[in-house]
Amino acid sequence: MADEELYGKIIEAHAHIGHWSADNVDFTEETLQETFDTPFEVPVCGETEENEVVAVMVSNMSGIDTNPDGSPCQDEFETNRQMLDICAQNPKFKTMIVGQPGYGNADKLARLIDERGDEIYGIKLHPNTLMLDANDPQYEPYLAVAQEYGLPVLFHSQDNWSSPVYIYETAQKFPDVPVILAHMGMGSDENHYFTLGILTAALHSGSANLYADVSWISPETLVNILRMADEDVLSHLLWGTDIPLGPFGDPAYYAQRVGEVKSAVAEEFGEDADDIIEMLFYRNAYELFLAPKGE
């Protein structure tokens, strides 16, 4: 049963600050603060509910973005130091440090975790911008660091360098590391359902500890995914939006999206909806990112 004290709480699993060349925009911490600083009300099936985002998993897009020659715009050390210093000023923001296989150094990343590990909640990898297939051996030192320090790894997933198949191949070499398929394959519904199949196979076989965030998935498709998900899969789905990219550059759109998704789930699942909503929006992410080790 859903916990009434938790039901309105949200953990945003996929957010950014920094520069993004594709849209020629710079997002500052104020962009996120405008959306997340205060509770907000949303209509859910005709009833008004209060919601509050209590934690935001944030990575620095300036370290994911690339120059014309393909190199990262900002090196690992600088981009992650910047993100850590920003998050230190806002207790809701939780740093996902960026890894740059082929350009960075996983050993140096480990030293940063040794220094500021209590401020680090995961590692973000983006095969698309690196133009490096997600099953390339150069990712493995980063997964090894995640394994050593008990951190989840968030991979951008899409049907190219970031193929969920490639990510799964790498994740199988580190079956104890939680590996998140951001956007659940991105793109078409066919990609989302294909990625759901990979997630299901991995969890049922125990071959990899895969998760997925549901950013860029329509409420209608998300309801279908939730309908197909068994208990194992449901516990590995995370609310995330990719804020502030796309329409989420408008702070008002976040509340609108929350209301649309919650309404779609409530209409479909009836008396089970509250529990599903609590898991998707809060509980799964809490257990993955924030729960004390061993809880």
C-alpha cells in the first residue's frame, strides 16, 4: 500500500545544468530552482493534489556537450567540480558526475569520489555525444569505479551508439552495478517497448541490474508499459524528465506533465494507482540513490 506521507513526494532522476550546443542554450541552477524550490498543485482526475520535488539528480551538460572536433566542451575534473559546488549550495540537488571514456580518466574520477563521495550519487555516460558505442571496452573502467563505490550508472539510451543492446552487453560484465537506461531507448514507441523487453530479460535472468527512466515517454505509452510490467520491472522504473530540455525549459510545464501522468495512471489502475505512483515518482529512486547503504 502507498504511504500517505510519501505519496506527493517526487525524486527527479534526470536533470541538467550547463551548456547544450544542439539548442544553443545555457541552463543555470536558477532554471531548476524556479521549478523545484516550492511545492506545486496539480489536477489528478479532477482532484487537486500537492506535490513536492524533494531531490533532483543533476549532471552537468557542459561535460556531456562536445566541440566540433568531438572532444568534450569541458573536461571531467572541471565539469564535475562545478556541478558539486553548485549542488553544495542547494540541498535538493544531487550530483551525477559525468564520465568521458576516451577523453577522461576513471582513476581520477575515483579520486574525486574519495574526496567528495558523500556528495556524489551516480555516474552519467552519454555514448551519443562521445560517438563511442556503449559496449566499447573504454566504458568498463567507469563501471568498475561504480562497482567499487556502490554507485548507479545512468546511460543515455537510443538506437545508435547508445543502443540498449550495447548498454546491456556492458552491464552484464558488472551485474552488481545498477545501470539506468535513460529515456527507455528514446525515440519511437517501438524503441521503448524493445527496451522494456531488454530490461525484463535482464531482471528475470539476473544477468544485469537494469533500470530505466521514463523521460520523453508519452503518458499513454507509459500506461501501457506499466500494464506490461511485472513487480520486478515496476520496481526498476524511475520518474525523470530530462529537465530543462525541450518543453521543460518552461517551469510551468513540469507540473503539467506530473498531472498528466498521474491522471493517466489513476484512470488505468484504479485502487492500485496510488502504490504505482508512489513507486514510480519516489520510492524506486529513493531506494536506488538515497537510501543508506544496507537499508
